[in-house]
Amino acid sequence: MTTLSDFPATALPAAPAHLPDPADVRRIADDAQALQAARDLAARFAEGASERDRTRRLPWAELDQWSASGLGGITVPRAYGGAEVSYATLAEVFVILCAADPALGQIPQNHFGLLGVLREAGSEAQKRRFYSEVLSGARLGNAGPERRSEHSQNVLQGTTRLTETAQGLRLNGHRFYSTGALFAHRVPARALDGQGRAVQVWSPREARGLSIVDDWSSFGQRTTASGSVVFDNVPVSPDDVLPVWQLADRPGLYGATSQLIQAAIDQGIAEAALADAIAFVRQYARPWIDSGLEHATDDPHLIADVGRVQIDVHAAREVLLEAGRALDAIAAAAAPRGLDAEASARASVAVAEAKVLTTEAALSASEKLFELAGSAATRARHNLDRHWRNARTHTLHDPVRWKTHLIGNYYLNHVLPARHSWN
């Protein structure tokens, strides 16, 4: 069993986040309010984004503002008091936030992914209880997959177990890539139960034996705190266990929703990189000596390059929003009778197409920035490399080569994508 002595001396367990006063949490009513709340927060978050990245200052205060804004409850169904915004709006919210600060914007990704799982696998009692907590400002942070080992060859395998003991259910395991868990009030984790079935355990952050360690050291998305979660004989209430094994044989949208958010994060990075490139060229860049020009902004080659990047970033955004609208149409059509396998597959394919383009746009825009802006843009004081570092880090979340394979295999051979959170 993993113990805290296995961590570096500088990586210590973090204290639990404080729950906000429900009276201080706004209740967002519709899509327009959600988008405006995102814009308001983005204006505040953008101001300190570079310095947070530079010093790795974790955004505790900013996340309290996020909770108070009510954005955490925007996908809660109307029947439970939420706004139930469209998938297109959810994607746009993440683009707006991640253009301001993609690390801070990424932190709630698992919050919404988990709410998607709750919607499809939770009991009526669980929905009432967990939705109520979220609408009161509680944040969810997933305990991510395990590191690679002989027992964990891919992200769906692992040794985390939920076992029945004389004292009740107990959870044991060591997870990583746990974006949002450090800041969360509940820390859901995938485990296998006594029958070898996949379950998701929604542990309260203050549960005895649950430790979150800030040992995330990536060069990009530095303040997501996507480090370790340790479950050391954590007591578990049966009411906090979701039977996610049932989802393997049930068509759904939880995987497509998760991937839509991932694509939106990359789109936000692309838009921020392009905006900073344009601003830097206008303010600092010099024309090349052979151009005979007075201003870099008059360079026809540079102008064409900006146009090319703008087209690619714009196209990626439109395909992303189109994917969101496709999910909205699929969900609406399925409402009377339930989702079938074909509709679930179409959702995954639509989002995969967006994911390919937003990945390419983020990487291209964040790299092209330096070619457009010139050598002065590489100075540390500008910290413009954070865009590429963030893009390169986040686009590795799941390999885009498997997205093109998924798309081609669907259209060529009509093979439906596998059902999991990465499709």
C-alpha cells in the first residue's frame, strides 16, 4: 500500500478546501447568464494568469470566485434546480475561461465530466443530493488514473479497490493526474468492487484516510495541481457509490461531453496565443531589414501568416461549437425514448473532429507566435512561452492520432467508437 513516505519531502498533503456559504453562491438561470458570468470571471482571471504560471501560485481565491459565480451548476438539469445549459454553451464557457487562463480554466473540467456521469449512472437519491451540493457551490475533482505499472497498462486499469470489510466499505488506491482534486469538496474515484465491476466512489474531501498531495510538476498547465490522491482505507458510504460498470453497455453522452470540454480548453489556448501574437507584433516587432518597410504590421508575409493562423483558429472554434450543437440535437432527439448506439457514436465522432482541429490550432498558434513576434518575444519577462507549454501539455491528454483513427474507422468501416471518457 502506498504511504505518504513515498512522496518527495517537499510534497505534503493539502488541507481540505472550505465550502462556500450557499447564500453567497449565485443561481444561474440560463445560457446567457452563464456566458456573461464566464466573461466576467475571464476578465478578472486574465490579469494574473502570467504571474500565476510564472510563480506557480495556486488559484484558491479565483476558484472561490468561480464557485460564487454559480458556473459550477450550469449543467445541472432544470428538474433539480439548475440551468441545464446547452452543450454549445458549455463549450463556449470553457473557451472563454481558458483564453484568460487555461490552467485555471481546466480545473473544473472533471467537475462537469463527473456531473455527466452522475446524470447517466446516478440514482434518483444521488442526483438530488449531489446536484444540491453543487448548486450550493461544492466543487468536484476527479482522482485521475493510476500511473503506469504492471497492473495498470492503460488509464482504465488499476489497483484501486472498494472492498467490503467488517467495518463497512473501504477504499484503497493511489491515483494521479487528478486535476481539480486539490481544490475539491468531493473527490470521485474509479475503483473495482468486490465483484470486479467498475464503480465510482464520491468521497467527501474530509474523509479519514483521503490525502491529496500537490506533486504536479509539469512544464505546462502548471497551476492545475493535477497530482496525487491517496485512499488509505477510506470509509465509504454505499450512498456515495455509482455503478459506472453499467455505462459500458448503455449508450450515453458522458464521454463526448468530457471530450468536448477538452477540445474547448485547447481552443481557449489557441485564441489566447493568437491574441498575444497580434498584440506583440503591433507593439514591439520590427520590420525585416530587406522589406523597406517602416512597420512590421505592413509586412505582407507577416500579414498573410496572421491571416492563415486566424483562419485555422476560427475554423476550429466553429467546428467545436458545431459539435456542441450536434450533442444538443442528439440529446433532444433522444429525450422521449433514450439514446441509441448510433446516436452516441455520432456524438463521439462530432467531438473527435473538433478535438483534432483544436489540438492543431493550439499547437500551431502557440508556436507561430514567436515566428510572427520575433526574437524579443522569447524574453522571460513576457512569459509568452506559457502558451506553447500549456498547449503541448494539455493536448497530450489523449492522443489525437486516435481521434483521426476513430473518425476514419467510423466513416470507412462504420465501426462505432468504444464507450469511455476519452471518446
